[in-house]
Amino acid sequence: MKKIAAVALLTLGAVLAGCSKQEPAAPAATPAPAAVTKIVVGLDDNFPPMGFRNEKNELVGFDIDMAKEAAKRLGVEVEFKPIDWSAKEAELSGKRVDALWNGLTITEERKQNIAFTAPYMENHQIIVVAANSAIKTKADLAGKVVGAQEGSSAVDAVKKEDAVFKSFKELKTFGDNVTALMDLTTGRLEAVVVDEVVGRYYVAKKPGDYAVLDDNFGTEEYGVGLRKDDTDLHGKIDKALADMKADGAAAKIAEQWFGKNIIK
């Protein structure tokens, strides 16, 4: 009986011990991402007519107006933050800005680190020379000093045409397109490769000073650049741009800055 009683007590203890074990707590639910209330847009503030400062030092431009309209539709505040454009990817990945919206060319290389919206504009890399220049084609750039903005798609476009690029005496880069065009005016450069939207803006202001060659360094598309993991904002901006194209708001902004609808 004692043995039976002892075994019974051991069995009962084991059952009770088993019953006393607590089930592991269910993992806490992942909190939903905080709703976006403000978008910080990184830009080069010396890139007219896309984004630049007017005589009152206010940020204005085509992309400024496009971003403002999109933000209004999303019901969020938009802040424009001038950055070093050559360090734009680091600014975006470091979360110092939320979007790159300033004539940003969509390239396969940039797609490695940046998520792009659908393209909203088509652009060319044009060649601007002095009005009295003997340069008429890309072949005439051999032995010449050519300028472009550092970190811009103009540099990438030129280097893609290896034979033409290697024929230059020098490809000189600048912090902004305005300075490059000033050096063209003073004769320190013999040509500038620049985004068409920028180049034609300046040529129209001083038609007697500049000429645009028929040759160019290719066609490209502009998109808004975002972090790859920022899928919610990406989807919202894509939809806002699509809606702006559909209802004519984007075309209206383009006509104000370019005199015609250049929206893709």
C-alpha cells in the first residue's frame, strides 16, 4: 500500500507540475506604421525651372508645384530641403529626406538603391554652345573642354558614348548648371551638356548668347525617388501623380512653366 500510495503521490505531483506550466505568451502584434503627416523633399535649389530660388529667395519651380499639388491631395505637409545633389542617395537612405523630386532621371544603376514612381516627364541631354560657336555636332567636341553638373545624369549620358567622351580634352564638372553655363559664356568652356528643361530655359532667356545643337546625348525619363522600403508613400505618390495626369492638373502646371504640356 505504501508503494502504491507513493507512486500515486508522484504521479499526482507530475500532473500538477504539468498543469502549473504556463503557455508561452503570444508574440506582440507589430504596430502599424505611423501615418505620414509630412514629406521632406530633397532637391538642388539651383536647378531652374525644376526647383530654384526666385528674387525673393523663395523656392519655386515646376517640380516644386508638382510636389505641392501631390502633397495637397495626400493631405500632408511638404517641406523642401536643399541638399548636395551629388550625395542625394545618401541623403535619402539616411532618412534626412523622404523623396528626391527635382528632375531625377530614372536609370538602371539608380534603381539598385532607389524606388522610382512611374515616369512623369521625358527629357533629353542637350548640348549648349555659344551662339557664335563653330561646334555643330558631337563630333566637333573632340579636343574641347565640356562642362556638366557633378552627379547629374548628363555626366552618365556623356560617359555612355565612350568614343565621344574620350575625344574631349576635358569633362569639367560643376556644383550646378548655372555656374557651368556662366563658364560657357566667359569662354572657359566650349560646350555644356545639360538637361533639356534647364538648357532651354536659359537659352530662351538669352537667345543671343547660346545655341542648342541638333545632336544630343539621349532621351531619359524623370521620376520621383523614394526609399525601397517606403512602399506606402511610394504607392500614394504614384496614385497622386496618376490622378494629376488624368484630371489635367499636371498639364496645367507644365504649361505654366514650359508653355506646353510636357507631361509623359
